[in-house]
Amino acid sequence: MSRKKKEEEQAPGSPAWMATFSDLMNLLLCFFVLLFSMSEIDVDKWQQVAMSFSENFSIFSGGASAIGDGFLISNGVSQLNELDDYINSTGKTAESEEFVNELEEFEEKQLAAAEQLAEEIEEAVEESQFADEIDVDFTAQYVSLTLNGALLFDSGSAELKEEAKPLMDKIGQLLARYAQSTIEIEGHTDNVPIHNARFADNNELSSFRALSVFNYFMETTFLDPATIKHSGRGEYLPVADNATPEGRAQNRRVEIKIYHSLSVGE
């Protein structure tokens, strides 16, 4: 009986399909090279683009150099405080000055609007019998009405005094004139620690006092609660020295801020 011949082993090397695939890739490469050789390149536009990148970003001649020869980026983020110098070096002084002028003009308009609002409110306060109880001030953002905490609350309490309610009614009438504005009620205390059965610290006391004023306005006026904020600021924003009884008395206060239409806090 004859023996069967052993099957020939496959020759070593890459599989057959890979040679076919390589030929296909070479043909495609030749095809796209042919298409590119038949196209036209606008030399002028290419040179303009190259010049633009080279002058502004230094990527062709500077290697690793960054914007402005590394003035802002290669030297680190800490150089960003010299942005004005960089803007001037790029020839954009006119645009930056125009932006600064527009910003200053807007701030002047804000201040004028706040001053006008303060004059209106102060005039209304002067006509009332509570002129001595309300301190009117303003910033570029808002007009503030400051009320002495001792007039509104007993020591360690967040319940409005009965004798303070006529004053609150007058303020409510005043706020109704500016019902479309954002109104913020802030409670403030001195730095004397408090701890009783009701309040754990001055933060809670100031928060509940602001909330008490807010609730009174909700009960006695038609102000929209969506436009009124209330917060307790505790002892952290004093307006006088807490080392003296007079200073502590000034720090125990409630501030009502009325934001005008140009305010960013509106």
C-alpha cells in the first residue's frame, strides 16, 4: 500500500491578501497624486496666509515660540496681567481704548441712575416722620436703606417690635414704587457671640431678622416675592468699630437694597 505524500507546508511570510491590499493602497496614492498635480495653487493667497501666521503666531520661524514670542503663553499664565502691553504691541490700541471708554461710560450711567434713584428715595424719606430713622446711601449698583436693629428688634430676638411696624409700613409703601426692581434685605449683627434656645449664633440671628422683615412685607404689601432676596450676613460686614458700644449699635442693623435698571445685580 502506497503512502500518501505529506501536504506542502505554507511558505513563511505575510499572508497573500496583504500583498493585494498594498497594491491597492499604492494605486490610490498614485491616483490622488495625479489629481493634486492637475490642480492649481494660488501662490499669492498661500504666501498671505503664511505671512499672517508667521507675524502673529510665530509658528513658522520661531519653532516653539508662542504668541508674541512667548510673551503671554511660553512664559506662563502669570504673564496675563501684562495683557495691555501685549494688546498695544499688536497694534490694537484703538480697539482696547474704545472698550475702556465704553466701560467707563457705562459705569458713569450706572452711577447717575443710582444717584437719581437715591434722590427720589431720600426726598420721600424726608417727607415722612421717619427721616431720622432711615439712612439713605447709594453705590453704582443700588440705593440702600439702613435701619437700626435696636429700633426693629429686642436684643437676641428676630420678632419685629410693635412700635417698629409704622416704620416698616412706610418703607413698604416706598418699596411699592419700585416693585419692578430687585430688592435685597440683609440682616447684620455685631461680633458679640450669641447662643440661646432659639439661635445658635449671629448668622442664624441675622438670617431670621432678614426673613422677619421679608415676611412682614409679604403680609402688608403687594410686592412680588420673586423680586425680593433676603439673607443674613452675621457679623462679617461691620460699618463701625465693634470695640465700642456705639460701633456695635451701628453694626446691628438691617439694610434694604434697591437695584436700579442698569445694575448688573438686577
